[in-house]
Amino acid sequence: MQPKGKKIPVAVLGATGMVGQKFIELLQEHPWFEIVALAASERSEGQRYGQAVQWRMATPLLPSIAEMKLQSCTPHIAGDIAFSALDSSVAGEIESTFAKGGFIVISNSRNHRMHSDVPLLIPEVNPEHLELVHAQKYGSGMIITNPNCVVCGLVMALHPLAQRWGIDTVQVTTMQAVSGAGYPGVASFDIIDNVIPYIASEEEKVESEPLKILGSFQKTYIEPYQMVISAQCNRVPVMDGHMGCVSVKLKEKASPADIIDAWTTFQGLPQTLKLPSAPSFPLLYMDGLNHPQPKLHRLSEKGMSVSIGRLRPCPVLDWKFTLLSHNTIRGAAGCAILNAELITIMKPS
Ligand SMILES: NC(=O)c1ccc[n+]([C@@H]2O[C@H](COP(=O)([O-])OP(=O)(O)OC[C@H]3O[C@@H](n4cnc5c(N)ncnc54)[C@H](OP(=O)(O)O)[C@@H]3O)[C@@H](O)[C@H]2O)c1
């Protein structure tokens, strides 16, 4: 399925940062969307993008994008959709201004995620939450968010378990890549040969966002999913790819074969609609005893699949396993682009 006519014009806000660069890498050749504006802070405004950015992506920057002038983050810029990769210190106000200006704002920042009228969307998990935008007061504009980078992979792995057996308790310890801290992020002096057992506000997000995403849509609000999550988050010296060591207590008894079946057969609306950024298999189960690993598996299905391994009994809760997802693709720009593809097809009327 694809929209008829010309490509949809899109702007990238926070275009110079880690997530902004990933947006540009993924959008440069997108079949439905065309980048028509790039914006960042006053520090970068007026410069050519290629001159202002410290390009850190593996794909070369297209000369046509490198030549674009960076603009200020005000809604006079061109575009129908604004992908926001803005620093959270400024994202809240700028995103509201863009929505009031008629843009469909697709945000990676935390600012609007937990607002009652804002969908916190993973297209494979809770596409029905998109209807929340009817409660927003932005006229033709709207704000849609995707979750925190580590939450996205975690919730995708939990969702089929919640559907089949229900979840009572989750305990997760994360090992999160340095690109999750933006650019230049954590100083090399602090992260090489080290693990930092603290990421500001991260544990609070991991313990709250999944309850909204897995919650049930009640026309004007989301009834949060009833479970308890305990999270411990660590920064580790890996470039890309967040891992989680997860233990779960289910509400009903399950066998390991059934759990693996629930993961490997899982398909969502993006797969049915064959959206351009949808992975064929959102969840991959790996049999290797020492899998998944960031270096080997973070780019599975172009970074859009979550890799899971090491399912085994947990003597404290019921089951434990390890998961991996690419933080700037599945956990940020890739998920946001998939959200935009879903909205293009299923625009709330
Ligand atoms: N990194 C990840 O894995 C990840 C994953 C999920 C969500 N997120 C969220 O996504 C957002 C971006 O993260 P990031 O890692 O890409 O951060 P980053 O590398 O620090 O980039 C921040 C961007 O915000 C812009 N900015 C800063 N102050 C501004 C202002 N006053 N006005 C306009 N633009 C301003 C910067 O522009 P200049 O270059 O001009 O300063 C830059 O483009 C954050 O909210 C973050 O929490 C990140």
C-alpha cells in the first residue's frame, strides 16, 4: 500500500544531532517522504547542513541535503510532517508551536509522551492509540510520540506475552550504548574501560512508559496496563544497540516453546499494511547461547527488529531472557518514520 501522488514534504527538527542524522540517513531515499527543510538551534542556523553537522552515519550524505541551509525551529519552514529530534530542554514548546502551525509532529523527545491526549506509539503494538489525537486542540496539526529508546525494544518483546498470558512483574537491567546520549555525549575518558550505573531519568521512563503503551484505549484516555516494572539502567562502551536482561512473572503458566512461538509468529499492522519501514519479522529469536550481541545483531532487518535470546527459567520470577534493539533506529528515528507511514495510511479523521 502506498499514498498516491507526489512525495510528502517533511522537515527534520534537531537535524544536526544523533537522532536527527539518523532521520536524514533513513529519509534520504524514502519512497513516500521528501526532506524539504532542516532546522536546529541558533548556533547552526544559516549554515549549510554539510558544514554544520558532524556527520556520524555510515551512509554518505547526499550532496542535495548537504547543500540545504539550516533554519530556525519555527513553523514558517516548509513541510507537512515535522520529525522532531530536539533536545528535551527545548522540544516541548517548539513541538507545540509546530502542531499549532498545522504540522503533524512526530517526536522522539520525552516532553509530550505521557500527556493524556498524546499517543505514545509503537505501530506493531498499539496503533489504536492513534485515535487519542482527537482530544488534541491543535486544529489540523497533532503530536505523536515514540517511546524512550530502551522502552521500545522492551515493550515489543513484552507485548506478545501480555497478549497471551498477561504480565504481572518485570525486572530489567539495561546495558545502553553511548549513541543514546546524543553527540558528543559521554566523554570517551569516562566511558572507555568503564560502565556507568546511572542514566538520568531513564529508570523512571522504563518503569512508566510501558504501562501506557500496553494500556487499553478507552476513547478519550488510556487505561494503564496493570503490572510492576523495576529497572536498572547502565551506560556501556558500545556505539549502538541497547540490551536488556529481563525477568518476567506471567499471569498464567506458559511453556518456553509457546513463548518462543509467541515471539516468532508475532506480526502487527505495519506488516499487514507492508509499510516501507516495517521489518518482515518484528521479533527475532536466536538460539545461539551467546546471542544476541550488539556488534552482530543490531542491524537485523535494517535495525527495525528486536533480537531476543537466552530464554530460560528464572528462580525468582517465571522466565528470563536477553534482548537487543538498535537505539537510534528501532528506538528512535526508525520507529518515528514507521509512525509517520502508519499515519499517512490511517490518518485519524
Ligand atoms: N540518541 C538516542 O538513542 C535517542 C533515542 C530516543 C530518543 N532520543 C531523544 O531524541 C532527542 C534528540 O536526541 P539526540 O541523541 O539526537 O541529541 P543530540 O545529539 O544532543 O541532538 C540535539 C539536537 O537538538 C538541537 N537543539 C539543541 N538546542 C536547541 C534549541 N535551543 N533550539 C533548536 N534546536 C536545538 C541541536 O542542534 P544544534 O546542533 O544546533 O545544537 C541538535 O540538533 C532527545 O530528546 C533524546 O532524548 C534519543
